[in-house]
Amino acid sequence: MDINEFFIRCCEIITIIGEYTGWGYELSNIILFVFLQPSLILLFFCLWIRAIIKNGRRIYIQKSTKRYTS
């Protein structure tokens, strides 16, 4: 499958979504690529940052609560 066939298939899928929901191709395209995709990117970015902060805090707490004996 070349890139043109892939593009045509994607357009067909958006057309089907538009017909199923009653929105039409243009509104389905706008909702998918202007609202849904950026929202998902922002959500996953926030979850990633949250995981980094949570793991960083956990490491910091574990290091600070270690007791060293000599």
C-alpha cells in the first residue's frame, strides 16, 4: 500500500464517521484533528510529567529515609 492509497483509506474512514454521526466529512475532520488529537497529546504529556514527578519524589523520599549504620 502506497501513501496515496493510505490517504484515500483515511479519508474514507473520516467520511464514514461523518455519515454515521451526521456531522459530515468537514466537521468530523475538524473534531478529530483540531480538538481530539491535540487534547490527547496534552493529556498524555500531562500524565508523562506527572509520572516523572511522582517517580522523582519517590526516589527522593527513598534516599532521604535510608538509614546508614556504620
